[in-house]
Amino acid sequence: MPRVKVSSPDRFLFSMEHHVGISDVNYAKHLDSVAMINILHEARLQFLASIGFTEGNIFGLGMVVTDMAVEYRSESFANDLLIIDVGVGGFNRYGLDIGIQVSNSALETVVCNAKMGVVFFDFDKHQITQIPPAFTAILGQSEAKVA
């Protein structure tokens, strides 16, 4: 099976820090993959909060994760300070990709690159819906760039 390759976004719109806690570490004494998934989801939520939204209310719509890929590049250990940078790309009619790069602050190494595919969802109608144009404007995307 070919290895997953995830590139980082062209530009980052948000950054946050995470101290690796002992509960984030597995039996091999490095950052657990499940903990990393939780960190990535937290980064997505904090990114949305930084622009005034929650995943349950973006101009009255929800945001649902449809896929995720993580390319692990190096280890991280308890007490490491991670820098998590978030960007966007891959816009389409119903969603976009949220790209995340996680780096180890002290070692200046990339721990992982990740991508989450998300779509907009109308929870009342139980169906996906188009990206609100006002949301793409906030992210600096013109409607012409949204296929």
C-alpha cells in the first residue's frame, strides 16, 4: 500500500500551542496517534473560534468532518511544546480542506502534517449544503476560486 503524503497549506491563518501531557503519551513513551487526532480536532475548533464560529454554527450551518489523513514525520514526547498551524485550501461547492502542520518547538521539526476534509451541513434538513459565501470571504477566498 502506498504511503500517505500530506502537504502543508500555502499559508497559515491560525496558530496555537499544546504541551504534550503524560496522558498524551503511549507505552512507547511518545505521543500517541489517538492523542494526536484529538489535538488536530482541537486545533480545528480553536481555528473556528478565532474567526467567531463553532462547528455547530457557521452562519446557521454545521461543519462535518468527512475524511482525515495524517502523515507522521517525527516523534514527540511528554513535556514537548507543539506549535499547531492551521490553514485552508481545496475549496469546492460544499466544503474545503483544513490543513494542519504540527511542529516540535524545541527541536524545530515537523511532527506531522494533516488534512481534514469538511463539508457544510444543514442539521434541520439532514443534508450537506453549499459553503456560505460570507465564510469564504472571511477566509480570503473569492467565489471564483470555489469550484
